[in-house]
Amino acid sequence: MTTSDLFIDGRFVPAATGRTFTTIDPSTGDPIADVAHAGPHDVAAAVSAARAALDGPWSRMPAAERGRLITRLADLVEANADELAELESLDGGKPIRNTRAMDVPAAAAQFRYFGGWPTKIEGETIPVAVPDTLCYTRKEPVGVCAQIIPWNFPLLMAAWKLGPALAAGCTVVVKPAEQTPLTTLRLAGLIAEAGFPAGTVNMLTGDGGTGAALADHPGVDKIAFTGSTAVGREIGAKAGARLTRVTLELGGKSPNIILPDADLDAAIAGSYQGVYFNSGQACNAASRLYAHRSVFDQVIEGLLVRIKEARVGQALDPSTELGPLVSAGQYQRVRGYIRDGIAEGARLRAGEVPGEPDGGFFVQPTLFTDVAPDMRIHREEIFGPVLVATPFDTVDEVVRQANGSEYGLAAGVWTRNLGDAHTLAARLSAGSIYLNTWAPGDPAAPFGGIRASGIGREMGRAGLDAYLEPKTVWTNLTSR
Ligand code: ADP
């Protein structure tokens, strides 16, 4: 087993206490590596390094040079794509075909997109009514940012957060999830290789305690968090108390609606991918399916055919479509929901109650019908390969059901009728609407949720703005 250190002020160092934790391969349950466990002392050192870089070389660097470094990081991610994909699959149980085709190229694309931004961040001149006055705005970096990353897309979520922060001229302390620290640490190596000034990016591996210490640190100007709604509420409360800037990307229970005139083959294929991709461990998983009663049975049959053919297996096997869940904890959680659904009277159409894990944390794609709106499996985010499907009769009824959730991350509609599609796009309350598709993404397109799904947006100009503070400058032109 190898040991991986923290990345503070441009150097790899052990935790001040010498503490480590073990990261596990979810495909086998075997340990992969011991990783440094950062505590409050390391948090203080990282925040102080980030502050020094913010006040020093990073803020003095011309925008074009900042963009060049971010672009170089995109190049390095691409040059090391195979290694990053393997590490991501090993550490997080994500199928290698997906990490190769999606996670790593999408992370590089984030850096490439945001590498173009620094030279385009412009203030405005404001036509104020005050005579003989020049009024303009500057867009300044928010400052030192704490970025807390989840385990479901470890490298990609780090890229979503680092790209805009660096483009804006902020400095950063990143805290990856304890289940999946390895690609973040590898990214730290690439950041050093790219030539970012020491302290611009710091990486602290550790658990929720490390994240809490970082969120508590008074030297942090902004917190960006992706993870569970419960922890998001806690971080939001802390940020509120200190008036620290905050963006939160949290859970979801996203409705996916199939109207009777939909292209059913496409709708079934998209609905299947929408919920089972990444074994359902996606915040925008299409986890609540509503199909019109006239096509409901056909949709379920189509899903069952696909489920039967699903290849669940070891993450590093190129034929695997669905890998294991990330951890024993997540496995037990999902198992609990499946048991609960059966106990509450829902009908299990595919899948089974998982037994005690034997090595890897594998859960078969699971499908419930005959689900009542108040059942936990219908209301709560499961974050596993579990779909609940319900028929509907009228559009008003399905809109009410779809919007009747505390979450509001994504919603989808399958139909051939443009009018219905765009009317529903307006009526569904969620941060992203998918029409005849599910969850495409692009670094230029904002992503985020409303209500319990979060605050703020990542990616695109909106994602960049979350790392910028406008400053208004007033000048009396008659002053001598
Ligand atoms: P999950 O329950 O899906 O593991 P979490 O919200 O617990 O999701 O974790 C997401 C990220 O937040 C991880 O990096 C984790 O270490 C971190 N985290 C967990 N608890 C806290 C906390 N109280 N304060 C700050 N960060 C935390």
C-alpha cells in the first residue's frame, strides 16, 4: 500500500498529526492506499498558504498567464487520462468505460473552458446621473475558497469547482471525499507540474471533520460544497452566521415524465440511463419515473428488458456497465431503502434485497411499481440504482406530483409535441430541464438546484460569477 500526502503550499506533506486513513476498492472491499488525514492544524496551514498566494504571486499574474496555466492543466489531464481513469475506477467503483469516456474528458473540458475566461472578465462603465462622474465596476476574486467535493464524480466535481475559482483569480483549499481521495491527489501533482504558484491550490484529504474544520475557518471567504442536503444545510447555516459566500449543490429526486406521444424507444433508453448511470449515484438521477397510463406497461417492459441485460461488475472490467456502490455505508443505506420499499407495499419488479456484501458492494438495478406518493422510496433520495415508476392520467396531475418534492435539481419530459415540451419546461420547478434527453452537460451550461437541491449554479458564466465580487468605483472628475 502506498501513502499519499496532503498538498499544501506547493509541497506534498504528511498530516501534522501523522494520522492517515485507508481508501477501499469498492469492487473488492480491499484496501488500496493509506492517505493523510488532515486536521485543524493542516487546515490552518492550507488556508494561510492560499491567503499568501492570493495576496502575492497569483493576484499579480496577468489574466492571460492565469488562463494559460488553467489550459495547461487541461492538457495535463488529457495527457494523463488513462492513469486518471484507472485511479477513478479503482477508488470509486466507477466503470472504466465511463471514466474513460466521460469523467476524465469532461474534467479536461472544464479546465479548457475556464482557461478561456480570465481574459474576458470585464467590469462595466455605468451611466450614472451624477454630473462629472466616472462610475465603473471591477470584478474581483471573492478570495480564499474552501471547496468540498463528493465521492460520486470526484475528479469532475473538483474540476467543476477549481476551473471557475482559478479563472476568477481566487485561491483554493480542496477537500475531496474520504471514499475517493486518489484522483484529487493526482490532480495536485498535475497542478504542481503545470506551474501554478505555490499555495494557489491546496488539497486536504480527510473526512467530514476535516470538511467541517475547513468550513469553520475564519480565513475562508467562500465555501463551495457538493454533497448531501443534510451537510449542505449545516454548511449553509455556518456560512450564514459568518456571512461567508456559499454555493451548495445538493440532493435530488428528479421526475422524468413520459407523455403518451413520446418516441418510446428513446424514452425507455434515456430513462434507463438517466437513473442507472453511475449505479444511480448521481445527484440528478432520473429516480422518479412518471409514464402516461396508456404507455406505462410498455415502458416498464422495455426497462425490464434492459435491466435483464445490464452488466454489473468490477469497475476495471471494460465490459462493466454498472459498477459497485462506493462504500459499505452506501451499500447498507441503499439496501435499507429496498427493504423499506417492500415493507411499505411497493411492488419489486426487478432487483432483489442485497445480501451482506461479499467483497464488492454490488446492487442490481432495481425497479419498483405500485408506489404511493408518501413512501420513503418515492420521496427520499436513495443515491443507488433504484427507480420508482408511477402511471399518470393528466398533465396537471403529473406536474403536481413532479413538483411535489422538497428537491428541485432536474426534471425531464419525453414528447414529440413542442408546445407540451416547452410548456412543461416552464411549469416544472427545477434547475435543469431535459427535453427528450437526460443529463447532457457542457462546461458552458449552468447547473444547480432550487429548494433543498441547493443554492447557486456551477459551470458557465453563472458558475464564474459565483467566484467574483463586483466593486463599484466612483470618481469625481472635477477634483483637482
Ligand atoms: P454523503 O453522505 O453522500 O457521503 P456528504 O455530504 O456526507 O455526502 O459528503 C460530501 C462531502 O462533504 C465529503 O467530502 C465529506 O467528507 C464532506 N463532509 C461530510 N460532513 C461534513 C461536515 N459536517 N462539514 C463539512 N464537510 C463535510
